[in-house]
Amino acid sequence: MARTPADLAGAEPDPPFEITFDGRPVPALPGQTIAAALWGAGILAWRTTRRTGRPRGAFCGIGQCFDCLATVNGERNRRACLTPARPGDTVTTQEGHGHDRLAV
Amino acid sequence: MTGSPSEPYDLAVVGAGPAGLAGAVTAAELGLSTVLLDASGRPGGQYFRHPAPGLGATRPGALHHDWPAFTALRRRLAASDVTHLAHHHVWTVTRRAADDWTVHALTGPDGDDGKPVRIRARAVLLATGAHERHLPFPGWTLPGVVGAGGAQAMLKAGLVLPGRRVVVAGSGPLLLAVASSLTAAGAHVPEVVEAAGYLGYARHPRALATNPHKLVEAAVHGTALARHRVRLRPRSAVTAVHGTDRVEAVTVSRLGPDWRPLPGTGRRVPCDALAVGHGLVPQTELATGLGCATRRTPDGTDALLLDAWQETTVPGLWAAGETGGTGGWQLARVEGELAAVAVTARLRARPGLTTGRRVRDLARRRDRMRAFAEAMAAAHAPGAGWTGWLTDDTEVCRCEEVTAGRVREAVDDLGARDARTVKLLTRAGMGWCQGRMCGAAVAALAAAGRPDGAVPPSPARRPLAVPVPLAALAALPEDPDGPDGPEDH
């Protein structure tokens, strides 16, 4: 029986690289989104809500719910479940709103 | 260039899941110049979602029963003249005439690369699929609670799990598939919690008997789940989530026939994640924005109303797959193929195409699978009593953090009787997701204030199907045929 998803899919990935989350190094595999890399490190929340400051992370996993918004390399409101992880990406918890990119 | 204002494509297909893929390759094989736009970087849609090449999956089909059917479609796509535009997020479709359409898209993985495009075509096939339906419950915003489809998507593409011990809950056939995938990937699934009773299927023996492949699928999942000692809990729901900053346990309660939780039946189940969903909602906003009519499906969603040739009520606009009602990938593939034949018959004035044996066979299969889908939908239609598990402080709208108490206040004290009025009074449904996550719940809560309690049709109205930065609009090149272009002078 497969013990991990990677075993199940017979994954032989290219070498992992590092991104950081709130300053802490997190390994990522080529082809993973930022949300997948964070889940892989056991991190489930990377945003706090605007009213009550509660933690949120990926929910719908397909770019529809916008709960997984993160600040990536200083740019706010990136959907972590769609954004590919790139070597050296700096991901920070997005606190409250960021109106600079979402125009609707 | 084909698709430019001077030379439009024959057909623009939106969505590269089973319906869109089948539609695009069939159209191209019939001689239509075809463009296929898709938000993802790889074709397959949600069902055939798979890892990016960098993950080096030597068994990418390990999470799919039907992988060869997808690779066959992918080979046909590679061998065809279809222009496949990956990472294209379609935000609106506009119509100048029945044979003159423009598809507007943002580009980039997150629609973020600032280079919007416009594609002209003589016909459009919408294969935009569905997103998951969610019914809120106390604690569902806690990290570790994820969509059942979301857990499946993250697993299929990213090879990751939300936790090691994952309860699967909600309603619908997807739950068994998700539980099966999670256990195969190494998670322990202590329970699958299903709000409906599976006996509901027994009321539709004819639809079941004529769709034996569905019984085989169910048996495969059932066997896998039994092997992993997964307990199936029908007529039950998660009515509370425990934990401070992430999931530590859930409470599972028994439900009455109308899904009202039975007092005193709650059991605490330790887990570190919960994958939850209550069926699928057709993504219809591109079509409803153009005035296409919808129909109410047996499980209470609004799907596009289509004729026998998959055409919407707006001539020149076709649809296939879940946009016309949830039905699974095989139905989607058949509908995509049928639509492509119908589009070709129209554009090439070849009515003979629609009378051949291949088409009759496709139509028969479509009707049979659609009948099964409607029977399944009826069995998993949410019971009106589900709102009984909401506490006043349960968040209903995740984006705007609007609680059930505030929605009820809008209904009971301020007289709101539909989702739109609730939205105007409370902001529920006004946030980033534009009501995709809370829409079903808000509509049900608003309907509680109506004399008949029925949920009025409220098909998705989202003039912009994805968020569009103003900078992207400003970056659009002038449309030479637009309102200020030569055609109007």
C-alpha cells in the first residue's frame, strides 16, 4: 500500500528547492503550487481575515474561493492554489485585505 | 492570424476538461478551425487533473480509474490543429451576432501576467464545468476544513494531503471517490459521513440498471474503503468542528429524513482534517450573462437549459458537460462530441451530419447517462432541515465573514426573501468569490422567509467571471471592430 501521495503516483521529481513562509524555509517540488508546498510542510493557514483576524488557507483548491490569498514576493492577493512555487519565493501571511490588485 | 478581427476561428471552446477536450478535437477533426481556452496549465479539467511534469509522476493515472480515456483525448489534441491556450482565464463572452463572438481572457497561472486577450469566433462551446456546493456548519472556516473536491484537486495535482487522519463528509457520489483517493495516498479516513441515505438510489432502479458502469465504480470504491476500514455513516452530518487554529476533531450527528440533526446523537471523532462538499454547482455565469435560460436540477442547482443538440437558448452558443447539470466525465465527453458535430452542421450547412448513426448513438448514450445523473441528483438533494445545524455565530459567507445570525436577521426582521436582497443588506456573497461558496446556503436561508419555502431560481449573475484588474482592461488593444471602430462609421 502506498504510504504517501508521491509513492502512489510513482513520483520521481526534479530536485526540490526552497521557498520561505514568514521567514521560515519550506521545501517545494518543481510543479507544485505554493499552496501544495505549504500543505506539504504541514502549513494550512497563510491569511488572516479582515474583520475577525481568523486564520485561513486553501479551501476549494481550484481557484474559486479566494480563501488561499497570500502575499508572494510582496504582491498581495495571489491565489496560492494556482500560483506555481518558484525557487526563492517569499510567501508571507496576508493580514486583512489588499486592494491593490483585485479591482472588482 | 486566425482569431484576429479579420479572421475569426470557427469555434472557441472554453474549458479543457472532458467536455471541452472532446468538443475541440471533434470539431477540429471535422475541419473547423478551433481554439481551446483553459485556465489550467494542462488539459484535463478537474476530473483529469494531474501533476505538472516537474513532479515526475511515473504513474500519473494512479488516482484515476479512467486515465487511458484521458490520454486518448490528449493524443487527439496533440495530433489536431486545435490552438490550445493554457492559463487563459475567460472573464466574459460577448456576442455581436449569432455567428460573431468575442471571448475575453486574462492570462497567466493566476490570471496575473497583465496581458489580456480577445479571441473572435463564429461559435462558442462553453465547457466550464462546476465548482463544489457548500453548506456551512459551525467551524467550517477553521484551517484543516477543506473542500472534498479541493482535497482531491490538491492531491491529484500537487501530491499533498491536508492531514493524516481525514474525515470525509457532505453529500454526493464524489465523497466515496475522495475517500478512496485519500486512503490510496496514505491518509487514514475514519469515516465517510453522508447526509443522504444511499437507499435513495433504489427509487430509480431503471436508471441504475441501464448504467452498469456506475455500479462497477461504486463497487470499486466500496471495496477499497472496506479494505481500509473506512466506516460509512449515512444520514449523518458534521455539525461542529473543534480546535483553536486548526482542526482537532469533529462532531458527527445523526440526521432526520429532512437532514435536521437529531438532538443528543453527536459523537466526537478525532481527526486533523475534514474534506467536505455537498454536490456540484454548474458554472454558468458566462452564459447567464448573455441571457441564456436555466433549469432547476433535481438537487436544487441551476444548470443551463439545452436543446437536443447541446445549444443554449442563445443561438450560436453551445454548452457541454456539467454546465448543463452535473453528470460525470463520461457524459461530459459525449456531450462535447455531440456539440461539436452540431456546431459543424450549422457552420458548414451540413445538416446530414446530425442524422448519422454515430450521432444517434451519442445522443442515446447522452440521454441514458443524463437520466442516471438526474436520479443521483435527486437522491442527494439537500433536505430543508440542514439549516438546523447552523448556530447564529456560524459564518455563512466566508469572504465577508457574515454569520447565519445576520442573514436570519435580514430575513426575519428586514424582510429579505431572496439571496440578492440578503446580499444587499449583509454583504453575504459580495466578496472575492462572488457567492460561489455561500450562494446555495444564503438562497436557502432567504427562502425560509417565503410562504412556500421554495428557493426561487437564482442563476449565477457575475458580469465578470473572474476578478479583472483595471490595469488589465486599460492594457487591452483597441478593438478595430468595436463600438468606435470602422463598422460603426
